[in-house]
Amino acid sequence: MKLFHASLSLNILKRYFEIFKAKLNVLLSRAYNEQEADGFLIKYRYMTESIIGDSGAWSVAKKTSNLTVEALIAHLVRWGHLYDLYFNFDTDFSDKGFNNNIVNQLIMESAGLKPVPVVHNFFDQEIPYYVQSGKYDWLALGSSQSSNYDYFRYAIDRIKTWGNPKIKIHWFGGSKFNWLINTPIASCDTTSWAATGAHGDIMYWNDNYDGLYKMNKIYICGQIKEESGDEAGRQFHFVEYPWKKELEEYLFKTFGLTYGNLCGYNGYENMQLINVHYYTELEKRINEERIRRGIELE
């Protein structure tokens, strides 16, 4: 399973490679990364393990982008061979959007492209259509229905258990540890590394916790907010963190950063760098647990 970092900046990519000499998996969007696309795809491609291409359809659906399917096709005709995967221009995100989205899928295919279809309704004809066509090695789950685990699991079973087990699945915007260790998802992506840092938090894997999921979210600085629990009830403030000494040692030994570096100049970028590393390590932890459980890594 590969976890892709969405909305990544070139600067974070370069800093990460400089520190760890390790390559990142990157999801590029035509809506967010357009100005830096040549840097990711060509100049600094050696710093990435894999690059996949989001169409930018979400931004079009939200009316924050005027990208067209014609413009996307023009880009992919020229640059598509540099992506490991790229996705359909699925601009209708409703559960009744299949008839609109399949048109763009077929338009892109008629231009000689091979976009991965994005499923927005787990219960209607979308999944059987794509599976039974025999044309697709990959399908993507892009529906808000994937916020419900039972629906999410049902979609996976329709594709792989009752459909074709050779089809691989990408999960858009999903990185839940407990879901990914139990399902044969081949890849997913997240912007949480960026959003968490932008809100003044870092994510830290605390081995002092019992159980499998050991994430702590730690508030550093920024807008004053009340303490509140994350999905595991583990939200802390840095100055009162019970494992503050261990955290400070981790930050300095791993990144060469101190608490002051997170609050001062470039603080938000430093927090985002820490969170990128958290998710890179989370991918490894998920795969290790899936091996232990006998869940395919894909």
C-alpha cells in the first residue's frame, strides 16, 4: 500500500529528501500544483518514488477552478507518461453523477488516454459497469460515502471479492489507520500533513501507548483554541505534554528542530515537514500490520 502526499510543495519535497535521502509518493493536482508541476515531474523527479495525477475536478466542482476537460487532456497528452496513474475528470461529486462523469471518462479515452475511473456511488451501477467492462486495472473511491466504514468495505467487496480481485483500488482523501490495516487498498492520499501543520499541530507516534494506534496530535502555536480530542482522544498542548522530553529529543534528532523552530520564522513549514514524515512512517506501519494480518499489500 502506498500513501501519497497531496498538495505537497516542492520546498517540502526538497527539504525532506535533504534530511532523509528518501523518496516520497506525491499526488499532483492540476488545481493546486500547476506552477510547480515541471519541478515534480522533471527537475526533481528523482526525489519522488511515485507520482499520480489528480484531475483537479474537485476544485472545478467547488467553483474554485475553471479547468476544462480539454485543458486536462492537453496536459496529459504531453505529460501523462510521467505519471504512474492519473484520474478521470469526475466533476459531478453527487451520488447521481455517473452519467456525467462517464462522458469525461470516454472523452479522455478517445484522446488515447487511460484515466482511472472514480466511483461516486457504491450502491448503483457504477462499480459493476467498470468491473464488467474488463478495461480497468485500477478504480478509485472518491465518494463521500467512504466516510462510513460499512459502505467503504462494501465498495471494496463489490470490486475485489465479488468482482475482479486483480483490480487495484485508490482511496481518495483517506488515511485512517484502522481502516487501512483491514482492507486491501492499494493506495490512498492525504492532505492532513498540510492541514494539521497549518492549524498549529504536529502528529507524533507515541510508543508509550498500548494498542496498535499510537498517534498523538500536539498543539504547538497559532490561533488559541481549547483542548479537544482527536479521533483517538489524544490532543495535547506541547507545554503540558506528558512525554515532552521524549518529543523534544525526537524533534531534534530527527529534524534538527527545537520548539522555538516551530513557533518562529518558517514554523508552519517546519510543522508540515514533521507531519509529512509522520505519514511516511504511517505507511510503513500500515504495511507491516497488513503483513501480520495476511491482508494483501497490493
